[in-house]
Amino acid sequence: LPLSGVIPNQWSTLSDLNSLDLHQSSLSGTVPTGLGLLQKLVFLDLGRNSFSGTIPSELGMCLQLYAIDMRWNSLTGSLPQELETVGQRSSREGDLLILYNDGLCG
């Protein structure tokens, strides 16, 4: 079944989660700050949803995170400084940060 609505706050307790692919899931609301508690997260795809607001700086606490896709949402503001090194955090080929087609600045 396709997901819709908002990402539940309870997901921040999934401490062993290392990959979260919610691409094109009809999700909305803001990107939860609690995702920053997922210390083992390496891959995050929230692309093609209806997220709005800013990208939470708390995602910078996911020190193993090397791939983020948040394209095709309605995000605004600047990329948090804590996430500027996402594509440089490991020696893995293909480290990436995809944010285009949003209202981001800076």
C-alpha cells in the first residue's frame, strides 16, 4: 500500500534503520527533526513528495549519511551547514546530495 500523510515521530526510534526510501509516497508536512536520531542512517530518499518548510539541521547528526535525495518537494530556506559535507563523508563512490527543483537558496 502506498504511504500518505506525514512521517510519524515514532520512526525516530528505529535506531537500527540504515536506509529510508520514501520516494514518491504522497507524504507531506515538514521533514521531521527526529530523523536526525537515526545514527545508522546512510541513505535517505524523500524525493517526489510534498514536503514543505526547511531541511532540519538535525539530519547532520546522522554521521554515516552519505546519500540524500529531497528533489521535487516544496522545501525552502538554505541547506543547513551541518549537511554541506554529506557528499564528502566517506570514500564511497556515488556519494550524493540531490535537492534541485526546490525553493532552496544559498
